[in-house]
Amino acid sequence: MASGDTVAETRSAAYSDRKGMRQAAMRICDLKQKEVINICDCKRLGFVCDIEFDCATGRITAIVVPGIGKICGLFGRDTEFIIPFCKICQIGPDIILVDIREEEVLNQCRGS
């Protein structure tokens, strides 16, 4: 860690070298601090609340973003956006850009 670097900067600068390609490493807690924006309509969908992954491969298959609250944004949520990982266009320092049609990824929450 260079002098003046914060722990967060050091973590986000971590790389794994696989077959000559440098890939940025990211923790789930870092992913959850990023806001998701749909590039189709420039709408802010919210922040990542969970992920889905394939246990066999260990790969992330989707990110989960909570939908709109039940009553004026309060008292829990009825829906959530389950966005396939292939629909992510870019992951930046603060935001995640996705290319989706909302009606295709909007799902009823379990137990509702």
C-alpha cells in the first residue's frame, strides 16, 4: 500500500493475473455500494441488494435490485429487478450500467 492510499483504494486496485489478462477483483460489499442505471431510459433502478450465482461454476448469473416500495416507497417491497449478468454493460467506480427492458426483469418477491 503506497503512502496516502486508503484501504478502499488498495482493495479496488487488487488484480488477479490469469493467462496474461488483468482482471479487477471486486467484493460483494463493493458491488452493493453501486447504483444501477438503465441505459435504455436513463432511469435509476436503485442499489444492488443481492446477487445470484451458479454454485457449480462460481460465476455470478444475476444482480438483484429492490423494486419500488409498497406504499409511497415505504413498508417493504413487492417486486425486485433480477438483472442477468450478461445485461450489464459496464461497471464503473460508482454505478453499474445495464441494458434491460424493465418488464422482462421485474419479478414478484418471494413470500409476497
